[in-house]
Amino acid sequence: MTEKNINLEQSLKDLESLVAELETGELPLEEAMKKFENGIKLTRACQTALKEAEQKVEILLNDSKTEVFAPLDNDSD
């Protein structure tokens, strides 16, 4: 999977489907190996997407800790 922004939900569904197919034990060895390889690629893409999301959240949380907010002026003159 070479796409930078993967659809995480769809990738997880695809991965679940692959696992279900492999668990049946009814696939020929060569097809099972191809599906396993695709599953590894999906897993890595999902892990990368989750790590990037985690890093963005961490950056946002760190940024909010360092911001200084000025008090609101409540004068109603």
C-alpha cells in the first residue's frame, strides 16, 4: 500500500476479512501466502497511520500547554 493517507477503517475491515479467509484453511498455499503478505502490508500501513495520528495529538497537547491566554475584557461600558 503506497498511499500516504490510508482509510484506516477500511484497511482494518480488509485486514479482518483477510484473517477470516486465512483462518478457514481452505486456500491453496500460494494464494494464502499472497493474502498473508497483503495482510502484513495492511498492518504496517495501519500502524504507520496510527503512529502519525498519535504524534499529531501529542503535538497538539504540547502546544496547548505552552499557550498563554489573555483574560477577556468584560467591561460593558
